[in-house]
Amino acid sequence: MLTHAWQLFHAEAWLVGAQGDWADIRSTGQAVLAAAEAAGDQVALGWTHVAIGRDGTFLGAGGEDLAQGLDHLRQAGDLSGQAWAHLWISVAHSVTGDWAEGVTQGEQALALFQQTGGQAGLAAALAGLGECHAQMGHYELARGYARRAQQAAPATGDPTALAIAWHALGVVHSSLGEPCQAIGCYRQGLALIHELRYPLTRALMASMLAELGDACQAAGDPSAATEAWQQALQVLDDLGWPDLAGIGARLEQARPASPPG
């Protein structure tokens, strides 16, 4: 019965996050945690903490729950759960720009997914490693991981990993001064996730739109750049997140100066 309860909560947390309204996830999760504590169920404790931490990651409050979830899942010997915990810890570090630790956690997740045969997690781990390496300037590694993710992702039915892989390739092209190729990659990724409302996909969308704007600007298309930056700001505004990337400043700089007088 308890196992059924945390599975329902795990599914509900993902659904609520998909609708863009995850304020009740923690309060619901606390009830499941209390029951799991009373029963001494390490698996239920682990997965519930991971579900809470996964969504909290994008509100700046997921790290502690993810660490606790990983500890419980280790005690239970649940390799699949450990893989997902490492994956989301990798995401948490990536959100804060700690790409090196993102790689460390992503590699642990990848090894565990390879061991357990979890295809959805495998694709997500490969895509995340591609993203981290692209941001660190390891372009060949980034390409390799991204292409492996593109091969693995279609079989899972989840477009998110595929979109992250396209984003990683876009970052590589942008960094190498190839804005036209980068634009194509960003648009491929955005087409996959534009209707999804999970915290991860909304954060990814804002990032891709911002970088699409940069690529359009570099390609000599300021109108397309302005449109992409405005869309990125709208996504952040809808989420209630600050403009930490300075997208508004880019828009201000792109606006033509007012005539004197």
C-alpha cells in the first residue's frame, strides 16, 4: 500500500509540474514521507525525496531532498532510483552553472542506467553530459554525447532528452562561431518542447530562446534576435523567475537610439 502511495505521488508531482503549478508538491510529499518513515521503507523515502527535490531544483530548494533521496536509495540497494537521483543532482548543479560537478554526477547516472537498462534515463544522462561538456568548451565530447542521446531518445517517447541534445549542439556551434548552424539546432530543440510545461523544459526553453537570439544577432538578423529574446523573457516571467542571464539588457542594447530632440 505504501509503495503504491509513493508511486502515485511521484506521478502526481510530475503531472502538477507539467501544468506549471507545483506549489502543493512538498506538502503532499510530506504526508508520504511521514508514512514511509513510520514503515521504515527506504525505497519509498528515497523516491519521494527525489520527486520533491526534482521540482525544487528549479525553485532553488532541491539539493537537500535529492541528497537525502540518494542516501535512502543506497541503503535500499535500489540502483534505478540511485541513477535518477544522480541525474537530478547533475541537473541541479547544471542549473547553478557548476558544469564540472554536473559531469561527475551525470557520469555516475549514466553508468547506473547502463547497468539497469533504463533507456529513458540513459538518453537523459547522455544529453545532460553533452550539455555540460558543451558549456565547458569540450566540443568533441559534447558532440559525441549529444549524438548518442539523439540515437537513444526516440525510443523513449520523451522529447526532452532529444531537445537537450539539440541544445548542446547549438551551444557548440555558437561557441565555434557558426551561428547559422546553431540557429538550426536551437529551432529543432524548441519545436520539440514548445508545448511542454515541466520545470525542466520551461527552463530549457528560456535558455534556448536566449541563445537563439544571440545566434540570430551574430547572423545579422536583429529582428529575429529581438523576437527570441522577448519570448525568453516571457517564459521567465510566466515562471516568476529573475532574468539572471541579462536578456533584458540585450534587448535594451539592440533597440535603436531615439532621435535627439
